[in-house]
Amino acid sequence: MHRARQHAGSRTRELRHRLAHEAARLIAEGGIRDFHHAKRKAAARLGIHDDASLPRNDEIEDALREYQRLFLGDTHADHLREKREAALQALEFFASFDARLVGPVLAGTAGAHDHVTLHLYCDDADAVARFLDDAGIPAESRSRQVRLDRTRDGDFPVWLFGAGDTLIDLTVLPAGALRQSPLSAVDGRPMQRASASQLRRLLAEDEEAAPPATDTR
């Protein structure tokens, strides 16, 4: 009996590992941005229908980092830096709204299809719309559900607009929400977020860690 349980547990871990890496591949190659959708699609592709074998979102995120490191290498690093530089410009542009960078661009898992995602903090949501209009920036209006903490969530205004080849995604949250980061849809913990000064330091660290360019002359 004990050996049978061990075997079942080992098989479940193996399936979770396979599903996490297949979901990561789908995210990296197919531009899927929703972890739940990616894991369900991976399960269908691999013919795995046991919910107990579905990986957690953070397991998929770890597998995605490994995939990007192994298979994308410098290409991923270059794309990530471009998105982080675009994010810094956006943070500076929206500084009056206490802008913070969140999501895959900050986490380092952003692919070619990922947006630069900012949180703006303002009690007058229309102020962001006026700001965009005054700057002559056409933007698409949406809404998004955000969990502010364990007991509060809600639908908040979202604005999307293009900046060169990058799509900027703005979620407008109440000013008081700046005190505590909203909860992540990936792991349910407070989101990692960065101000413009914090992102500048991160970009400087990336620059220092990058290998020296090879002279091919």
C-alpha cells in the first residue's frame, strides 16, 4: 500500500512537471498570456485529464524562466531590455499618477506578445482619460478585476495604447491602494511592483550582468 502511494505520488509529480513545461512552451511560443488557459491547453495536448496533476501558476512561471533561459537566451534578454526601457519611459510620463510597473516585464518573463503593464493611482479615474486626451494619445478603454487585498476586489478602469512596437496597459486604482500592492493572479501574494527609480536600478544591474559584446571583426 505504501509503495503504491509512493508510485502514485511520483507519477503525479512527473505529470505536473511535464504540464508545467508544456504550458511554459505554449506561453513562450504561442503568446498565451493566461496561465490557466495555458495549463488547460497543455493538459489537452498531452492527454492528461487529472486535475490533481495540474501545476500551480508559480510552477509554470518557473518553467517559463527555464524555457526562456535555455531556448531563447540572448534574444529574450534583448526583448526584455527593450520592454523595460519602454516601461521606464511610460513610468516617467505617468509620474503624476504614482505609476508602478507590474507583471511579466518586471518579473523578467515577458515575451514578444506581453504588454508593459502599469498601475496608476488616482481617485478620479477620468483624470487619466483627460491626461491621455490632452497628450493626443488615442487609447482603448476596458476594465479589469483586481484583488486589492484578501477581502476587497473590484473592476477598475483600464486604458490600452501603442507606443512604437509596445502596447502599454494602464490599470487605474484608488490612490489609497498605493500603500499596499494588489494581489497577484499568479500566486495570490502581493504583486511585485517598481517605481521609475527602482526600474532604473534594475536596468543598471542588467547592464552590469550582461556579458561583454564579442568583436566579430
